[in-house]
Amino acid sequence: MKSERPELSGAKIVVSGGRAMGSAEEFQKGDRAPGRQLGAAVGASRAAVDAGYAPNDYQVGPDRQGGRA
């Protein structure tokens, strides 16, 4: 199933979440709310990815695609 959201690496708007989301379930809830209204790509901090809240390809920041430190 193809997402209607833009790819992270080429997105003009990225909505990103981190460890404070608390769980994968909460991350998925946040993924749906503001990002959908903005037509944004979804990103995640390294901590959120390491905790299993989001897949590796969502990671943003200096270690990954789409982000700036």
C-alpha cells in the first residue's frame, strides 16, 4: 500500500516525534493527527527508533536522512 504522504528525504514539511511519545502505539496516534492535516512526512528521533516506536526509515537528524542538527 502506497502512502499518500511525501517521502521523508524530499518532504517540505516533516512532523517528528521522540522518546516522549512513550510507546509505539502513542507514536502511531501522533503520526495520524497533525501530519495528515499538513500533508507532512513523518519523522522520528533516534531515541524513538531505538525504542522501537518507529521504523528506521523514519529517523531524522544528523545520523540519518532529511534532518539537520
